[in-house]
Amino acid sequence: MSGHHTKNERRQIRRYRIRKRVRGSAGRPRLCVFRSARYIYAQIIDDDSGTTLVAASSREPSVPKPAGSKVGVSTEVGKLVAQRARERGIVKVAFDRGGYLYHGRVKALADGARAAGLEF
């Protein structure tokens, strides 16, 4: 391990590195993912105005919960956030993996969003 950074600090460093490149505009807002041990959250953000346009998370009662699969739940959250985005007329987004590896739950959420019609 490099230096004395905790796992979370290393994620923050990666996150800032990604954010240098990924900015959400009104035309192409940023789809930002936050993953906790138990839940996963997605927000679509317009960085120009600093506002969250759409949000979805696995804590919502409406999200189907495939038993014993956080990855399955993530796909559903991806679909939900995409569906809400399209209701707001958002089709193109920039995906911000938030310093997490593009794998597992984060990838599942992205795949779900794509399946439900978001372009990135």
C-alpha cells in the first residue's frame, strides 16, 4: 500500500482525479454513484448550477430487492434513475464512478441505467 492513506482516503484521491475530467453540464449532466456497505445511491447533477436533477437509491421502498444480491439491487437503482431522468428529458449523461472501480455494483448500476435508455 502506498504511504499512509486509508482505503477511503485513496478513494477520495481517485474521486478528485476523476472529477477533474468529468463535469456535468445542463446538456450532459453527471451521473454520480455513491456506494455504502449496505446501499447504493445515484444522483444526476448539473454542475453548472450545482443542482441535483434526479436521484434514486436502494433505500427507497419502491426498489425491488432481489434476495442476497446487492449487485441485483444496483441494477434496479440504475434503471430507476434512468427512468426518472428520461421523465425529465435527460438522455445523455456523463458517468462519474466516484472513485470506485468500475466493477460489481457500480457496473451493475451503469448497465441498468443504459438498459433503461440513458446514453453515456
